[in-house]
Amino acid sequence: MESLFGENMEAPLSIKCTPRNLEEFVGQEKILSKDSALYTLIQEDKLVSCVLYGPPGTGKTALAKIIAHTTGSEIIRMNAVISKVDDLRGALKAAQQNRLLGKKTLLFIDEIHRFNKMVQDGLLPALEEGTVILIGTTTKNPFFYLIPPLRSRILLFEFEKLSEDNLKRILRNAETKVGFHIEKDAERYIVTFANGDARRLFNILDAAVAMDAVIDRYLLEKIIKKQPVLYDRDENYHYDTISAFIKSIRGSDPDAALYWLAVMLEGGEDPLFIARRLVILASEDIGLADSLSLVLAESCFESVEKVGMPEAQIILSHVALYLSLQPKSNSSYKAIHTAREYVKTHTTYDVPGHLRSTPPPDSHYEYPHDHMYHYTIQEYMKEKIQFYEPGELGKEKELKKRLEFLRKLRKEDEK
């Protein structure tokens, strides 16, 4: 137990306060509630191969230790930062021997994203044959850092930033276990600073407890000189921040959009990455309500590419504000997804003869421009299916009227 839970009095608080079982574990209620699949699999020692991923300090390693403590399998633990291909081969060989003896092997791999494609490929046969049960942990997004064949053989469990209530519970548990006292205003201060990261919380506590058994805000302020900008272009926060930026524009909140834009720019984000996402948003979330938005977003991308930083920030701000304040419509987004889903689930129709590039002799194509309103009734697809539902805002209001007029003509022709 010493290697798992750190009974050594010299160990840092994060080790001393490691939860020993699921009852002591704090946070991740979405995936670890008592009726959840993961909770049941751990309690009944029936865990299947999985990867726990999410921001640092959210409990991934702590949960891995709990699994190691509760399982009846032999445990082989590796860290992908320092492990080599030979280490993995040795672990899989030992697992194969265990299997011949009728024993299960649990293979823990911390920072699994550090394994390159070739090493990840090396895990596949063992997973396919059931030689090992893999438990991986990573702060990276597995959809970008793990190869598809590996993802298809495991379950993925996403860990979220800890809530302030979670951090307060962890703090009070540590207070009871270690024997220090923290004042209320200091508690609020350190929880805010930790920003969902228990490891950051414990790092500050370690320094504070070493200085005094009674922790007040003044003591914490001496330790915490400046709140660092939490942004890393290689970590999940990169994706979370661009997501918040896009969702703020979609939600028509220009001030929130500017805040997240500033966070990205201060963190050194590639301005072209931001501009590309604005181009997508212009069609996905504004679309036909204001088609000029797509033109402006494309112009933004070209201008940012030509001008570069720091002036590119003005262009990004200009376009982000414009898009935030436009009427919104996702009708184009929904229409193509509905149409593609229909195509995937139904037999593909033949192209009607009169619409083919070389129509059969007995077919006749009606040229719309030869008719009133430049419109004529003829069959364009076998079934009459309505994929597009126009919105009510901006320019799409006019498009809706036009579509209703054309549909009315078609109905009158069918009578």
C-alpha cells in the first residue's frame, strides 16, 4: 500500500491525501455516480480496457490507484514518458505468461499519448486477444493523440475540471487528515486560484503548511505572486477555449467572445486557427440569415494571413463582433446532415432520365428559364422529401417566402 497511497510522512499532500476507495473519491460525478457503468465495473472488478482523459489535477491518477487497490489482477505500471518499446514488450510478455496461468493482467500506462503510432500499434494484438486490460491516463484529447484502431478497442472516460464545491471538499478532507487550519477567506482564495485543478491546490498547500499550521489569505498571497495565464496550445484547454469563443458568438454575446479571443491571443494561439473557425461558424451558425457573414469571415482569414500579428487582432475582433451580432440560423447545417443521414439509411435512387447529362431519347427536360417566374414543375428526385427548413431571421425570412411561393405553385399543379 505504501507505493500506492504514500504513507511516508515526507510525501507531498497530494500523495498523503490520495483517496483509497470510490467513497473517498471527490468529483467526476457524471461518470462515477453509484449507478454508472464505470463505478460498477470498478466495484465488481470487471473493468474493461479504457483511457481516462481530461485536464491535469482532476483525479485520473487517483482513480487509477483505486482501481489498482481493488482489482484481483496482477498490475504492471508504466509511464509513457520514460518507457521504451522494450519495456512494453516485456510487459506484454509477462501478461502472456499470466494468461497461460489463468491470471488477468492490468496494464497501467500514464501519459499514454506519449507513445508514438508504432508503439500504440504494438498494443493492438494484446487488446484484441484479451492478454491485458489497459488503463491509460492522459491530459490530451484522445481523438487527436490516439490512433483510431486503439480507440476502437477501448472505452473513453472524460474527466472534467473539478468544481469549486469539489475543491472545497478535497481541501477540508486534507485539513482533517493532515491537521492544519485554513481560514474561510483563504479557502475561497485558494479554490479560485486552483481553477479546477486539485494538484495546483495541493502544491500551494504544501508550501503554506510548511510555513504555518494556520493558513490565512495573507500567507497565500505571499506564495501566489501572480495568476498564470492558463493556456496551452497542445492541451485540452486549447480546444475548450476555442469552443467557448465559438459558443459565445453563437449565443450573440460579443463581450464573452472578446474575452475568449483575448485569452487565446495572450496565450499565443495561431490567429489563422481562430480565423478558420470563424469561417466555419459563419455558415454553420449564421448561414442564410446573413450570407455576407461567410464572405466577411473568408476575407478575415485572408487578411489575417497577409497582415499577421499584432494587427491581425483588430481584424479578428472586427469579425468576431460582427458575427456575434448577426441573426442566427443553423438551417444549412441541419439540412445537409438530414440529407446525408437519409442517403446513408435509404437506397440511392437512379438519376431521372431527363436530368442526366445524356438523357434518353424518350425523356424531356423542361428549361426553367423558358417559363414564368423562371420556374417549372418537374421531377428532380423520386421521393418528395423536405430536408431544408428555413429560419425566421434576417435575410432567410425572404428566402422562406420564396420557398413557400414555389411550394404553393407545385401543390396547385398537383391538384
